[in-house]
Amino acid sequence: MIEFVRNVRLWFAPQEVREEGGTPDYRFSLANERTFLAWLRTALALIGGGFAVDQFLPDLRWGWR
């Protein structure tokens, strides 16, 4: 219970996080970058797939596009 109260206190007093925290682990930054790049790669693949469908199925009505 004491740990919970301490964590809740940090939500409302972020200056204490700087006092108690240390240098962040570089692995978190690298993991965030990998996740962001994976999202970009997925978005580009979906856009490319949409262009491919448009090129190979040009006779689709606008209702299906």
C-alpha cells in the first residue's frame, strides 16, 4: 500500500521523478524507434497495396474504391 501511495504521489508531483529517477535506459529509446519504424513500414505497405489494387483492378466502380 505504501508503494502505491508513493507512485500516486509521483503522478501529481513530477518534479520528484527527476529527483528519484536516473538516466533512462537506451534500450527503451531504441525499442520506441523500432516500433515507430514498424508503424511507418506498415503504413507504406498498405498505401502500396492500395496503389496495386488500383492498377490491377481499374474497372472497379467508385463505390468500391
